[in-house]
Amino acid sequence: MTVTIVGSQLGDEGKGALVDLWGGDADVVARYQGGDNAGHTVVEGGDEYKLSLVPSGAVRDKVGVLGNGCVVNPKTLFSEIDDLRERGLDPDVRVARRAHVIMPYHRRLDGIEEEAKSDSDLDAGTTGRGIGPTYEDKAGRRGIRIGDLLDPDVLRDRLEYVVPQKRALAREVFGVDPGEAFDVDAVFEEYREIGERLKEESMTVNAGEFLGSHLDDGDDVLFEGAQGTSIDIDHGIYPYVTSSNPTAGGASTGTGIGPTVVGRGEVVGIVKAYLSRVGTGPLPTELTGDDEDLADYIREKGGEFGTVTGRPRRIGWLDIPMLRHASRANGFTGIAVNHIDVLAGLEEVKVGHSYDLDGEELFTMPATTERWGRCEPNLREFDTWPEVDWTAVAEEGYDAIPENARTYLEYVSEEVGAPVYAVGVGPDRAETIELANPFEA
């Protein structure tokens, strides 16, 4: 069977911990979109692993696949694999031959374009890792795919077609010196060698065929999404979005496994008990003004700094209309709620239950970001819960969670129309309380 893990908010919900937990029951863990802009932190036995490209299941000795929906920086991939090997692990990572490659000129152009947008409302706050420009080339049919790196003649042809265009763009539109990132010979030599390593280590696969054969053999596959629903290119707060589809539909298009197969499995939405995000754009429930000290407290207690960028995240109360939108767009069969412990001990706990837009009450997100930005949250207050020994709570189980926190969790479950499968009360795998295993649901 399949289980698909989806971020229900803005992409920093703690998906890696659940992929790590349930990945132990899967035979294969497959990433279906995004690139090395996606930060996953996995903690096991006190050891912390920060991964931005290698599927989180690698920590559990599972086969990891980067699907065709991903964009891959091979240098990041090799660096993470080599680091895991130095720490005593032996990750088995395969890369789809149809996945597109992040090239040096993509990273350079990403930084140039974001700098050009920095004084405008169109600044998306990207990680500068070339994700957007790579997806642009994919859509423009001028991209370079992993399979192209395996054939030097094809690679050379692709580079001689696209690099002069990128060089002209850098020089004539943005007025910058292109440099080595736009040199055909230098890029060819570097990526020809990368292709040789991919071939020598037998890392490349036809993702759909590879995953399909595992499913045909009765194996369990976990699909791992990066980022979150509200920064989905189609269903998110455009233009403050990523360049791919983190929603559950991306698990099909991003791996080559049909929607009827994915749809028969479980789709679990990962929820952070409050809201956070890196980057610009509206955030109706954001804690600002008189609440900035509270935002700082939650940020520090929750470690709300980007895994990839290190940038401090903006903090807000849980946005329920956002979760309703995510549940509909993904078809959640269950949810996991993380960071309930971070809200412990506060003098107040609130959620944005609905929005007010021009005198109308809305219960889900408007289709345009401009209308969303004009929404005022209708806040609902909850009774607070005390700070407790969360390690002991994790050992004892769900009933040991303070009663008011359980009331909060039950409210979230009711509003999204899906049961709670797990509750995270700390970063370690042992600090996740499992109510149901989606592979057994």
C-alpha cells in the first residue's frame, strides 16, 4: 500500500519526524517534488540529521527515491550521502532519470532575480538554490535531466543550446558578469563527472517502473512531500509559493504511480500546532505589535529558524481556514499534530477559526492572495495547559497529554474532518505519540 505525507500549512510542519517514524514500516520512501530548498530535521537517539534532499527514510535504512517531480542538485545529494556515510549509515538513494538537474546557472540566476525583486511586492523570499529557475526550464522544455548526465554527447548538446541563452539573460537583462557558471566547457566537465558517479553507483532509475515493481511485489511505499499546501504553485498563496506541487496529487505526477494507486492509500496531513513561515506575503493570524514578545518566545522555544536558510520564521496562531483548505485539496485520511508542547505554559492560546472579509465570514482561504491578505481572523480562545514532563507523556501515551491540550487536538481534528494519527511533543522519534499507524489503518 501507499502512505502520502503532506504538509498542511506553509512547509515547516515537522514532516521529517513522521516520515522517519512511519518510514520504518515502509520498504521504500520516495520524495515526489521540490529540491534542496526543503529542510527535514530527523532526530534519533539524540542524534540530529539535517537533510535537504536525501529522503528522510535514509536514516532508517530504507530505499530512498527522488522522483521525477524533484529538481536535483547532485552536489548537495552527494554531500548529504557522504556525510551520512561518515556517520556510520549506508543510505541507498536512487534518482529518477526524468528528474531535472539544478545547474550552476540556475543558482546564479535565482540570486540575481531575487535581488532584483527585493524592493518589490513580488519578492518570494526564495532560498536562492536555483529551484524556481530549474522548474522554469523544465516547463520551457530546455531543462537538463538526470538521464542526460549519463550520456556526454546529449549533455553537451543540451548545454550548448541553453547556456548561451542564460549568459545573455545575465548580461543583457540583469547587467551582471556571467562568470564560470555560464561557461559551457566548465559546466560540461563538472557534470560529466557527476554523471559518471551516478552511473558507477547505479543510482539512477526509471522511477515509475522502479516504484511500480515494488508495489507489485507487495511492498509498502511512503511518498514524502516537501514544503506545504499553502505554498503549492497551484493551490497556495501565489506568488509567494514554491515552484511545484506539494499537495497529494503531486505524489502521482512526481513519481509515475497512478492516482488510483495513491488514492487507495492513506494521505496524512502534518500540522504544526501554531503557524510559522519563512518569507514574505500575508499571514492573517501573525503575532505582531503587542504580541511580538509572545512571537519571540514561541520562536525560541520551538526552534523556529529555517533548516536550510537559518532565517527566523514568522509566528502566528493556528489558521483553521488554511487547514480546511488543505484537507479538501489533499483528501486527508488522518493528521499528525506537532509542537503541542511549545504552546504549554502560555497565558493564552488562540486559533484563527474563520476570517472576516468585507463583513463576510469565510471558513476557508480565498482563491487570490490579495483577498487573503485583506482577511481579518476571527480568533477563538482555548483554555491553556501547563508545562509537563513531555518525555514522560510520550512514554505514557495520548491520555497523559493535559486535558486542555487534548481538547485543542480534538477541535483541530473535527475542523479538518480527519482523525489524529500522531502527536509530536518533542523532536525525537520517541517523543511522537502514535495513535494509529497509517500502514495499518
